[in-house]
Amino acid sequence: MRHTSLLKKAAAPCAALLVAALWLLPALAQDSMQKLKDPAFPEHRPMSVPFKHNEHNEKAQLKDCTACHHAYDATGRRVPGVSTTQRRCSDCHQVRPTPNDQAPALMMAYHKLCQDCHRAQGKGPVKCSQCHVKEVPGG
């Protein structure tokens, strides 16, 4: 009887340690991923979608920066020809917008901008797994 109770006492901490290790492994594996350079995201948060700006624009033959770096006036209308390349997306698009914010949330803006353009052009990824690719260790 005493042997069984010792086994039960040892099993709980071992199980907890195993669960903690399994929970931490994916987080530790993501440390090597490219970081998103935007103060809206904490420094430790990895960039889910690696984006090579110049390579993308060359392949897509994008020469007009305002296609992505857009500006809107006070009435909410897009201002043609005005680029916001000197600003961060998070200057207008908040991670957690308030009801008074006119611009969509940052994540929504990223998704909408990319997916809408890819659909309109009939090229590029539009499904989650096509952009959010898990990094293969050693690859």
C-alpha cells in the first residue's frame, strides 16, 4: 500500500513537468523566427509571416508605394498619391482599437490588405497556412 502512495506522489510532479515542457517547446522553437519591427508588438513576439519587401514588390511588379502605404483624410476617404512610407502601420492601426478608432485593427488591416490584393490579382496566397508557415527546425 505504501509503495502505491509513493508512486502517486511522484507521478503528479512528473506529469506537471512533462506538460510544462511540451507547452514551452513550441515557444522556444519560435525564437529563431524573424521579429516584427513595430512597437505595437512586444519585442519577444516572433513575426508569423516573414515578408521580404523588395523581393515581393519586384516579383509583383509593384512600383506605387501607395498601393500598401496608403493615406486617408479626416472623412475616411483614401487620398490618392499620398504615401505613408515614413510611418508605421501601428500609427493608425491599433492592436486593440477602441470603439472611437476609425481604422481597422492592425491584424485585420494586414490580412485585408494582402488578401484583397492577392484575390484581385489572382496571384499570391490567401489561405492562412499559405502565409503562416511553421518553421522547420534546421531548414
